[in-house]
Amino acid sequence: MQFATERLLVDEWHSLDSTQWASQDAVAAVQEILTPQVTQCLPPAWQGRYTRQRAAQWLSERDKEGSTYLIVSKSDKQAIGFLILSGHEHGPHLRLGYLLKEPAWGHGYASELVRGVVKRSRENGVQTLTGGIASGNTGSQRVLAKCGFHITGDEPVADQLSYTIRLA
């Protein structure tokens, strides 16, 4: 599900060339992006310090579970986050997750990213997109609500709220 927005380029991390992403080091990107502040609302297994070995393992695990996309700023060609999609991008249902590095917070990148995922998913015939968010992650809750997602279910399950948008 490669796509671009006004400020972002989103593609599978191993598909980007040096004209699109300056660093070309996905392991270093994991280490830079997955800081304790970024991962504090994520499952305990995702929290903590990321050595090069742990970062490489994280990438491998994400690729086994679904598709891992790097989010790159077009202006400076630097990685600012990851988009993780589970399910087939042309199938009826996709589950999304995203992580942005701390300096990217508060600049509208998450909303821009999610709007891009919604647009591309609709073009691909996806019927529903779902995202799980920790009940304490109010920033991501606002992003999904602003992008047309609605809470599904009345109570958090395992401290997670489920947000869904119907596209078809």
C-alpha cells in the first residue's frame, strides 16, 4: 500500500531507495523511533530500550504479522515513523497501527497519515479499517475520531479501545 500525502511518503521499508529515504538503515530507524515515550502505551513486550539486535528482531516480527511501512518526511527524507497493517490490502478488513517519533508529534502527521490510509484503502476496496488504541493514548484517539473512526464496543478490552471506520 504505497502512497504519498502532501508531506509524507509511505512505503514498505525495504522498498525505499536512497532518493526517497536518506538513511537506508531500518534498524537504526527502529531504534530512533521506538523510544520509551513512544512505546509507553504499547504492550510491555514493545517497551524498553532497543539495541540493534532487538530492533532487527522487531522488524522481522512485524513483517511476519503483516506489512510494515516506513513513514518518511518528504522535506528531509528522514524516517518519522512506522505504519503497520494486518490483513490483505485488497481484502475486506484491515487493522492499522502507527508509531511516530516524538519530534513528529503535534504537527498533524498522524492525521495526514491516517487520512492517506483511509483514502488508499477505499481505492483498494477495503470495507473496514480498525485500530486498537490504549485507553490512555488520548492523542491517537483524537486522530482516529477526527479521521472518521468511531469507538466500537462500550468498554476497553485489556486497556485497549477499538476504533473502526466503514469505507464501503
